[in-house]
Amino acid sequence: MIKPSPEQVCRFPADSRREAYLSGEMIGAHCWEELLRFHVILFNSVSNTSRVRLVGGKMDVIIAASSASDSCSILRAMPSLRTESKAEGNVHALVSIPELDAERTFESRIELEYVTSHRSFELDKTAPLVALAQSNDSYCKNDKFWETKDPLIKRTSERIRGSSRDIGEFLPGVFAWVRDNVKLRDPQPNRLGAARAIRELIGDCDEMSDLFIALCRAANVPSRRVVGLFYHGRKTEPRPFDWHAWAEVQMSKDVWIPFDPSLNYFAAISEMHLPRCCMGRRSDYPLRRLTWRSHPDKFPTLNDDDVEAITVLPS
């Protein structure tokens, strides 16, 4: 989906390597200590297009994925809000809209600070494939965009698994298959899903991450989707960022390893990735949602994109 310049992909500090043992698993984590701080402004506009006053409204906005919950903080919010950790650990901002007159607009602005760094992981090559998940694991199931029961997806996953002795060989095989066989195209408005991606062999970050997830799940490897932003910083484009999607694989109960086949990040994530929402129990999940106590004839509308601005803060 995004084509960053080589210096953006490869700008990793060479020192400050440290090993981490996560949840008792032998998974080496390389953390580069050069951090980036982003100032992100989310602007939401709710328009009442009905002819009646609305009461008892609530706007629910996902502001940070579970993997970013410790590195995201609210600087300012107007009006005030409260936060809550909900499904899959995503952090939600909850804004009350007591009432909204007919043909009027309600506005909310949330200013956030994200702190990011480049991280890469060394997989435990002794972990057997069969030990990763039970067959009824919610992160292995078939879903709308992850068609694990599709014959071609099943055959491809089985072929990769058949030539892999362990997870340390299976995941590189799946990653390489998606990266090398699916042609990356410019962002598209419609998400195709894994079954179409494996046949058409073309897609943006959505198709590449969905196919990676489906191939993993077909082999009983628990995985999920991450939706967020990628900061490319190009001044020649209207915005210095793009919406982006990548995948994560669960290696133990609380350990998720990132994989981004469209940008060629294997078991790694860059300081340019800003994760906003994790979704694995469902293949699609709204980042923003409106609920009302009243029932209008026409439901209020939200602005198309709530990301108003992103800037890099000085260190």
C-alpha cells in the first residue's frame, strides 16, 4: 500500500541491542532506543441530518491498539472524555453527546502523543507448529476476509507447512510466499479478502496482510490484523501518512509478533508504524461508532476520516 524510500525503511540505529525473554518464551527482542514522538489530532464531526432532536448519544473512538496502549497518551480533549480498554485490549475514547438538535453538528477533537520505536524479534525455532493453538482458538477461525476453508488457501498453507519443521520455518515460508507472489498496488477503497487475493495475486496492504493471516490460520497458527497509520513524511503528498494494515502472530498468551509483508518487515515493526486497532476475533471492526438512546428516522453521519494531522515532535 505504501512505498517508502529506502532510508525510511532502513533507518535503524545500530547500537543499544537488548534481549528480552517474553512470558517465559525464548523470543529475542531487539529494541533500538531511538524513539519517535508523534503528535496526532483526531477530529470527529457528527451531523444530525434528521428533523428531530437526538438525545443520549455516545461516540466511541478507538485511539490505540493493545500493543500501543502503554505508549499513547491523551494531551488534550474537547469536550472531555473517558477512556476504557475493551475487546482485544484496544483503548477506546468515549465521548458523551447529551443532545443534538436537528440539522446541527457536534465536534470532538482529541490530541494524542504516540511514542514509537523500531522493534524486531527472533522467533523460537524450537516451538513446534502443533503447540501454538487449539483447533477452536478464536484466532484461528474462518472469517469474512480470512477464508481458511478456501481450497486454494488450504492447499497453499498445507504445502508450506509440509516443508516446515517448526514455526521458525513456517512463518518465513508464509511471509515469503505472500511477499513474492502478491503484487503490491496502490491503495484501493474496497477490501478484497484472502480468497480473492490468492487468485488475483494483486492487492494493497489489506490483501497482503489478510492472506498472510488466512494462511497462518489454515495451519492453526493464531494471528490477527492490525490497523493503524504509517508515517512516510513525504512533503510531495497531501498528507505525510497513510492508513495501513499489517498482521500479528500469537506466540504465547500475551506475546504478539508483528509481520508486515507489504513493507517487508518480518517479525518486526518500524518507528513509522502507529497501531490503532487490533482485530482478530472479528475480521472487521469499526474504529468509530455512534449510539443513541433516541431512534431518529435518519441516523447521524460522521466525517469520513478523523485523522486531522500528524507531526513529529522534537526529541
